[in-house]
Amino acid sequence: MAPAYKQRYYTPGEVSQHSSSKDLWVSFLGKVYDLTPLLDKNAGNILLKPIQNAGGKDISHWFNANADSKTDFDPKVRTHIDRKTGCEVPHTPQGRFIHIPPAYPSATWANDFGTPWWKDESYCIGHLSNKTRKIRIINTLTSQEHTIEVCGEETLEEILNRFYKYNKHAASYTWKYNGVNLEMTKTLEQNGVKDEDEEFYELNFNEEDWLPAIHIYFNDDLTEA
């Protein structure tokens, strides 16, 4: 069984797998959020509908990063000028969503919910990868080959954790590229495994035909399983 670990980065594909009201993730401004608890807490609220419709997607266009903030991350909902009132109001063409005030004063509006969900880091589960890539992992013991998508920011240790789904003894192998042992605390790029997909695109090559191959060699030791 794979050891427990905290995943730091996610691919857009991983986010897209969580799109139901019982299991809903979104990403925005480079982070990934599990909003399932928000939906559970506010079940039946009509203002959840835009969030439910956005399940599994990136919603960065809903927000602006606050460049004036003294904190590292302080998203703000985009705004526009209401033509009727001349006031600056939230811009929500997808529909007003929970924790957004109504366009006009309302006696039913309650703002005692505390931190709005887009500022609540308790929902944040990690970062959205800036660049994903595919690699081949070839088991020299069994000759099995798997192509997996990984995040460019991940270390080889983190990629190894992804690989546990294919081989529960993954940690009992030595990982090599072009015959050289890989340093597991470094990324693929730091280990000299270049991401050349842009060059292949310019040359009109099929990237899938030129994926880098990582060879893993069994250490004859199952204590790492």
C-alpha cells in the first residue's frame, strides 16, 4: 500500500474528475479547491448553482488577484459599473453565487457568514500545475510500460507516489534516465529530463512518439512496499 502523503500539485485532468455535487473541485488563480464541504453546508441554496455548473473547471475568470494586498494570495471577485446605479458591483455573468451580495439593498441579505469561500484557505487542497507533461515509465523486471501525466513542479518522489497505482512496490526500484540514477528529491528538469514538447510542436512532431523514458530497476527488496 502506498504511504500517505500530501499531494502538492494537481493536473487540470485531475480537477475535472471532481464535478458532481457530492464531490466538487474547482481551480482558480493557480490553486485547487475542494468545495464539497461548502455545498454540504449550504445544501438547497439556489446560489450554489453557478458553482455546481463550474465543477471540475478553472474559474480564474471570476476573480482578480489583488495586486495591492500585503498577503501572498488575496483574490477579489471581478467588478463592473452598474449602468442603472453607477455603482461598482460584482461582475457575475455566470449568475450570482453564494457570499456575493445582491445588486440592490435587500432585507434578506445576511453577511454573517464570515470569510467568503474564495478567500477561505481551508478549502484549498493544493496548486494547479503551471505545466504538465507525459513520461513513460518502463519496468525492466517485467517489461511493463506505463505513460503517465505528471506536474512539472513535482519531484521524482512525488511522481513515484503517482506511480503506486500501477506498482505498489514502486519504492523498491532504482529510477534511471539514460542510464543515470535520478535524484528523487529533484524535478524531472533538475534531473536533466527536458520537456521538449514545444520544440516538437514547432517541428510538427507527434509528442506522443517522443516521450522521455524513465527505466526502473528492481532492488530485490520488498521492504519498501
